[in-house]
Amino acid sequence: MTVNSGRAVFLTEYPDGLPKPGSFVVREVDIPHLKESEVLLRTKWMSVDPYMRGRMNPNVKSYVPPFTLDAPLDGGAVSEVVESRAIEFNPGDHVVSMQGGWKEYSIAKPRALTKVEPDQAPLSSYLGVLGMPGMTAWAGLTQILEPKGGETLFVSGAGGAVGSLVCQLGKQMGLRVIGSAGSAQKCSWLKQTIGCDIAINYKDYPSASELSNALAEAAPDGIHCYFENVGGDHLQAALQNIAIGGRIALCGLIAQYNAQEPVTGPTNLANLITRSVKVQGFIVAQYAHLRKQFLGSVAPLLESGDISAREEIYEGLDQAGAAFLGLFSGENTGKALVRMAG
Amino acid sequence: MTVNSGRAVFLTEYPDGLPKPGSFVVREVDIPHLKESEVLLRTKWMSVDPYMRGRMNPNVKSYVPPFTLDAPLDGGAVSEVVESRAIEFNPGDHVVSMQGGWKEYSIAKPRALTKVEPDQAPLSSYLGVLGMPGMTAWAGLTQILEPKGGETLFVSGAGGAVGSLVCQLGKQMGLRVIGSAGSAQKCSWLKQTIGCDIAINYKDYPSASELSNALAEAAPDGIHCYFENVGGDHLQAALQNIAIGGRIALCGLIAQYNAQEPVTGPTNLANLITRSVKVQGFIVAQYAHLRKQFLGSVAPLLESGDISAREEIYEGLDQAGAAFLGLFSGENTGKALVRMAG
């Protein structure tokens, strides 16, 4: 198969605040010939994730460098090998990479690819429950929060790809699970499908003190473990209700990713001291060495139907920007994905 | 010896903001007769510590309950046993307790007392470098920050009892140590006596961004370990310069203990995520089981003169309120203590 060019998404500007649909543009780019030990990939599924917003700020010090405006964006993807000059892969193989996203075709080295089997789990699940968001949920819960049976776990952004898996794994571990999300519809899904003991629609509590009161009622013995995806009022309210010896896995602060003015932190940080609380910020790459352990725990639960993984699917590369923006509007439930044409 | 009454300090009100000198009043209280297995103690040294401000708020959820207005205040003290109905102690013994502070006499059970030897170290050191502040410094550094040789340690409130020991232990561990304090005088003490590589007079940098720039210059490779006693601009500036994989021991937030309005947290909490930072709030009581290990590490360093412990001594119980208020005015250097008359 010979491919000379393919379409790819570029960022036209570093957004100030919420990116605009026009911040994303699809362009045709040349595909060079393969060199020795390279493979050519055709993207089948691509992932949009909140962390990508951080890469759209030009001056962030992080494990992951900022996007440039001069090249297609990168991101997680499941791709099919269409041509191979590497002995490790053959045409027809399926792989996960962190490069294949936001484009139709990509060229990769074998060490950047993980082979996946289409008959073991749906290909899209390797970008969700069996992929980076799933690993994030599992690592934050098991490696940072280290919950003990009977404890109370609070999960913000519980309707998302990461949060909904944290809730389900928390139930598997014998925890009392409180999830928050931004609509009544998501809350009933959290209770009926995900298994949350209590689901809080945070839009019913428009201030930190109201949200805090709702949490106090939901967690009369305090929150032992908090999986934080949101920030803002959620963090303030959770700190107000954190138990002595509590642990917080700081995964995301989506409430402030698009802020144009600095967002002040909670006023009750002193509770971290008086209640001996740990806060651990993390990105999933730190736990890459535990991937097998993660898959060994979560894949059987997915196969047996003990956990469910909902997907919000957008069709075609032209929808990639819209899929990304949907992460911040509260429209998505579960894992947001783009299915590529063809 | 028969003692019928003694003087003790009461809190007259729960202060709103900085306590006033009149918030503390000395009253004569009756000393009841000893019951079986009790001892009567005469206080020789009492401690004033920043954490006591937290106990002056009536509604704080913590390991340590708030003070009441109906009884003498409590606090750390070195006392002499003057009468004993317990087989564990004889008159003339010296003990440390958490009850003997703020009063001339106290009655205690043996289990609340730790015997100390006046010929092994100065009695006052059991309230400072060999006592609770010393243990706080040692535990935060060794149990939370877990520094590796060559890393950069930043200590706020470095002129205080805890901070100055953290700096010295940090140097013993082969770290590059940056301390901040609120006067040029303290800063030269930090460099000349305590051994800080860099001492920052934070009053020269009256905003978080100025302090952050000073830290960036002092720690070009970032701050690997931060021992936080202060909060406010210090926390914001430290988070701006924290290294990837950094650790923060959250010991105190003295900048906000007397605030009358809620003090907002830092605007750059997202750095905790992108740089995979741990924040652990703690109080020293969690580490009580490690007291022997702490003494085994620190007492020899004190005896050999490898670390120095400066004291700010106030004379007499009538000065106890002033000694406490001195913690917040920046007047004290090293451990603040009250020497009791007699």
C-alpha cells in the first residue's frame, strides 16, 4: 500500500480560555516514505482527553511538552499497521500509540507501539477502560488512595472516562462511593449502572459551601479517599469534609483548565495539616511499569461485565475538535472518542 | 511539700484574628490533693508553639481538641516532680508533659509523662530541639520529604524552632538548603550559624511573583523538597518552582492563622499534577512511635555541636501571653520558651 498524504489536525493558536472550534483546522500533510524499522499506521480510533488542554499552553513545565503550532497534534490512538519495515509488526496488526491521534496516518518506531488484539476486547477500549484513562483510574485508586474496605470514596467528574471507572473499581474494593456529575441524567447513570451509593448533581449546589453541606450529608464520617478530577468548589468542599488521615489523588482540575484569570485555591488548606491529609498529584506515565498488573485487574472485570465502559463516539476526523470541546461542556458521558472513517 | 494553689493562664475569649495581650489572663487556681497514682508537678519551662493558635478556634476538627475558656490552657512543659503517689516517679525527677504548660503546678498520671535527665541535655532542649519542634522537623524531613543527597530543600519560617532544625538536618543529609525568614538579621544567622546555602529575606519580596523569582534564582533546578511552615505567598512561590517529583511537608501555615477573612490558596495547584508532586499535611503526634529513633539521630548532633539550637527566653508566667504573640510578630529566633520563676 502506498500512501502519499493524509489529513491531520493542527492547532491554529494557543487558546486563551476555552478553545474555539476555529482553533482546530484539518490540513493535508505529506506522508514520507518509510525508513528502515519504521511502520506506517492508519488511525482507526483516536482519543480526546482533558490533559491535552494543558499541552495547549505554550509555557508549561511538565513531563509532557506543549503542542507546537507547526505540526499535527499528537494523542492516543488505536491504529492498524498498513506498511512495515520493522520486524516486530506486520500489516494488519493493531497497535496503541500516543502519536496516532489527530491524524489519519502516522509513522512510528516499534518501541512507541503496543500491540493489541481485536478479538480480546473492542479496539476502542484500549483508549478507554483498558487504556490511559483506565490506567489513570486504577493507578490513582490503588497506588495513591490505597483504600481500605468500608471507607468512603468521593469521585468528582464521576461521569467521565476516568471517574466512572474509579467509582466502579471502588465498589469492587468494598468502598462506599459518592460520585459527582453535572446533570440529573448522568447522576442516574452513576447510581443505576456505575453503582455509586450516592450521586451528587453539583449543578444543584452552586457554591462551595452548598456543595460542602451536600457532601457532609453524604459522608457523615468524612471522606477517606478523594479522587479529584475537577478542582474549584469541589476541592474546597472535599477538604471541608476530608477525614483524618484522608488521601487525595489529584488527577485533574478541569474546572480551571480554560480559566482566563488565575483561579485561587481553596481557603481551607489548613485542614490538610490538622487532619494529616496526603495530596498526591500524578500523571499516568509514572505508573507505566504497572500496565500488566492494571490489565490483569481490569480486563477480567470488563470481560465478565462487572464493570461497564460507556463511550461517547464522534464520527470522523472533522469532528475531533468538537469531541475535544465536548470534554469541557459537560456533554460527554464516559469515554469520548473519534471513530475514523474507512 | 504541700501546695494549695498556683497561678495559671486562662484564655478570656476565642480570638478573632491576632490574640490581644488581654486575651490571656493569669488566675490563681486551687490545687487538689493528689489521688493514688498521681504526681504533682512544678513547671520549670513552658513552650509556646504556633499550633496552639489552632486550639484557640472553637470549631476545629483535629487530633487536638480546642482549648476551653473554663480551664487553664495546656501545653508542653518540663516540670519537676514535687510530690508523688505513683511508683514510677520520685520528687526531684524531671519530666516532659503536654499538660504542664501555661501554669505553675499541674497534676498528672505517669502515662502522660516522659522522664528526662538534666545532666544529659539542657532541660529546655526537651521543649525544642529534643522535643516536639525537633521531632516535627525530623519527622517531616525524614518521613515525608525523604530527600536524596544533592537535592534542593526549601524551608519557610527557617528562623523558627522547627525550621532552623530542618535546615541543619538538611545540611547533615547533604542537601542544598534555602531558608526564608523575615529579617536581615535572621538571614545572616541562617547563613552563618545554621549553614543555609541561601537565605531569603521574604520582606524584600512583597509579592508571590517576586518571591517566586527569587526562588527561581536560588533554585535553578527546582525545589525537590519543601518544608512549609508559612503558607500564603510562600506556598504560591514554592509551587511555581517545585521540581518534577517534588515533595511538600505541610507543617504550618502561620501566615494565615490569625486571618479574619478566608485566605485563598495558591492559584497554581495544577503544578501538583503536571509535576507529580506529593503534599503531606502532618502533625507530630502521628510519629510518636519514632521518638527513640529521632532522639538517637538528633541528640548526638546536639551534643557534638554539629547542630545548634537557639532559644528566645521569656521570664515568668506573666510573660507567657507575650511569648505566644511573639511567634506571630516575627520577633523570635529559634525556640520560644518561658522560664518559670523559682
